[in-house]
Amino acid sequence: MKFWIILLAALFLLSFVLTYLIRVWALKYKIIDIPNRRSSHTSPTPRGGGLAIITCWYIGITILFFNELINDRLYYAFISGSLLAIISLLDDLVSIKPLVRLLAQFITAALAVFFLEGFDVIEIYKWNIASDIILILFALLAITWFINLYNFLDGIDGYASIEAICIAIVLFMFTGNNAALILIASIAGFLFWNRPKAKIFMGDVGSTQLGYIIIVLGIHLHNDGQFNFINWILLSSPFWFDATLTLFRRWRNGETLSQAHKKHVYQRLVQAGYNHLQVNMILIGLNIYIAVNLLLISRFNYLIIPLFLTTIIILYLLTRIVDRKVPF
């Protein structure tokens, strides 16, 4: 217990101090996010604070590794994310071509799937998906998509940080996985500076890495039989539902998908007059509701599909309510 208190407190403090130092450095060298037509902010704000998160994250999981407190395969999969971190950091500093970013994301996803030894059978009631080829392709696409959608959903103060913390808390509650605690501590110090009104943004270096970490942990827990991937999909639904439905609706409307926009539900809530803190509280409320559903599923597995569908319907109805306030 003493080891964990010292480690988590040290990571929190390091994240807190590093974020402050990165903010000072970003202001000095004018690494600033300037509000544009896609932004939900009105003031220029330094970016790159996610570097503090991932620095603490890699230190934390490496300490776990040398103390034999993390699965070796999971550690190597996490470390594979360093390529993604480097490319994302460069993108924050000098802007990298989309094709280069996508290639780095796919290579990172492939390394993760390799170290995780593929993707285990997905079972729902008496049905299952057991084809190795289908499962591996699904894992590659899922990791690449989650990296990107997490980046899309990092658009208001604290939003991406809070979602990652909520997911990590639930995963720790259900599995006791140590990496989840490291993630919480690494983000918490940054969140002090990123909470509304944010003094610094995490940038691509933070958002893409959080998306990668969360889905890699989800696949590992599924493979180890600790947390069904369908439950993980339910747990992460506030983010993937918003990103995926918005992308589909823009495609259906014939919009240029690479063009900047402010059409995600959380962005339109801000446009409707909700402040960033209020939108964050809605997100926390959704996560609490989902956590209760997961507790019910753990007791009564036959509820997995009804509760999953109910959650999707609720998210869709929330989208329609926002549509009435700020048309898509």
C-alpha cells in the first residue's frame, strides 16, 4: 500500500509540475492553439500539455514492469505507443501530413496487436466471432479509429481527460488492473491545468495517446477474460458514438470529411449555451449510468444486449435533443 501511495502521489505531482513547465515553454515559443471555425474556445491557449501525461505514463508503467506488477505483453504493447507519441508531438510542433500520421497509427496498432497476441473470440450469448483474420482486422481498425476519434473529441476544457479517468476508474473497479491507476494519476495532475477554464490543452500528443492506451487496455483485458470487449464498447460509448455518428452524418450530407467542423454533440452543446463544466458534468453523469449498467451485467449477464441497446438509444435521443437546439 505504501508503495502505491508514494508512486501515485509522485506521478500526480510530476504531471502537475511538468504541465506547468510545458505551459511556460509553450508560451515562450508561441506554441499556441489559435481559435478557428472548429474551436469551442475564444482565447489563444498553449498546447502540448499531453506530453506531461505520457511522460508520467511511461515512467509509471516502466516502474510497474521492473517490479513485475504489469503483464509483459501489455507493457510491450503500451511501449509500442511511443512511435505514435513522437509523431503526434511533431504534429503539434510543425504539422505532419495526414498520410504520415495515419501510417504511424497503423504501424502502432499492428505492433499492439502483435504483442497482445491477437484478439480473442468475441462471445455474445451462444454466438461468437472466432475467425482470426476477421478479429485481427477488426482490432487494427478499432485501434486506429479510436486513436483518431479520441483526438476529435478533445475539443473543450477537461473533456478528454475526464472521459479517460472515468474509463480507467471503471476498469480498475472491475479488474484491479494496475495500469489503470497509473493512467488516472498521470492525467490528474494535468487536469488541474486543463479544467475549465483551461490554461493549457493536451494537443495531439495527449489525445491520440489516451485513445491508444484505453483501447489497448480494453483488448488486453478481453483477451485475459477479465472484461468482455462488448462491455468495453459500452463503457467507451459516449465517445465512439458521438464521433462515429457525426462522421456518418457528414458523409451522408456529402461534406468533405477532412474539413474542420463543430458538429459533434459536445461542441453543439457549447453552442447551445452550456459552458464547458456543464458539458463535463453531463459526460460524468453518462459514465455513472454506464457503470451501473456494467454492475448489473456482471450480476445478470443476459442483460448485456438490452442494456447496451438502451444506452445507444439514450445517446441517440440526446443527439436528437441537441439537434433541436443547434441543427446539424
